[in-house]
Amino acid sequence: MSRYTGPRARVSRRFGVNIWGTKGETIALDRRPYPPGEHGRDRRRGNQSDYLLQLTEKQKARFTYGLTEKQFRRTYDEANRRSGVTGENMLRYLELRLDNVVYRAGWGATRPQARQLVNHGHIVVNGKRVDIASYRVRKGDVVALSEKAKAMILVTWNRDVLDRVPPPWLETGAEGAQVTVRELPLREHIDVPVREQLIVELYSK
């Protein structure tokens, strides 16, 4: 399955949360706080099977980070092989994706926009340009904007207007144009509204 490019508000209404963090999704959820479709008003979020709850959490996480099903399953399988809590490992790997780091740093208004900055070669990791959105940063890595990106109106607007505060595991430096991965993210540092244990239960069947 390819990456989703359809109406974002429709997906957010299906899950009842703002997936991409855009203003349009917030407006849609306020105006129509029920699932989309002809029978959306009649659907009850409370009467859901265990499988549907698990599937919903998986889809919510997958859409939030912008992964295909194959990419998401690969991330889960790697997290499952590592020692520690599988669900937390999985979220940690998702947070350490380069496009997510760019989003967390406040350079991109949304994760798709942050991914575009990476794909267009505007991001530098440890002094070298990296244009792979799924690139996983490590503790001690320095992620910075390229000289061209620093002057982009889009990036300047995001930094000044959004004024997003990076999570504790990222240390801001060089006038907000670079961040350092000071430590690996802990579960309490990840504010994505996902119940990762349900995803683990889904894939463990």
C-alpha cells in the first residue's frame, strides 16, 4: 500500500484525533466530531471489538508517522527483536526517524512537510547532507538546517510562528538551526496519543 495522500480531515475524523496537526483537521473535528461517511453519526466508538481497537491504534500510529504498512511492520519486527518493552522500542524508533526529528525541531509544520525538507536535501546530519526521511538518528548526532534552508521563508515562518518546543531528548543550539540528540527518547517524552500495547497485541497474533 502506498503512502496516504487523500483528505486528511477524513482520517482524523475516523480516529477522533488530529493526526497531522493541521488547522483544517481541528476545524473538521470541531464541526463534525463523528466518523465520516453516510452513517458516521450512527457509529458508536464505544462498541468496538478487541481486533478493531488494536487495528485502529496501529493505523493511527502509521498515519501519524507517515509510514506504509510494510515500513511499519518492519519497524515493529525490529523492535520486537530488541531487548526491552516492544511497544516502547517501536515508538522510540519512530521518533528517531529523521523526518520526525525535523518536525520535533520545529522546522516543519507537519511531518509530511518535514519529510519534504529531508527529501529535498535541506537537512544535514553530522555535517553531511541526508535526504532519506527514514534515516534513524543516534545519540550524539547533530541535525542541522542547510545554509539554503536557513534562509527559506517556510522554515523561518515555522521557527518564528510555531515556536515549537523540542522534546527533552533534543538539545537546541546555533540559534535554533540545529539540534543534538542528547539521549534516546523515553515513553513519557512521546506525546503521540497511541496505545502501543494494543499494536503489540495485534501483531502478536
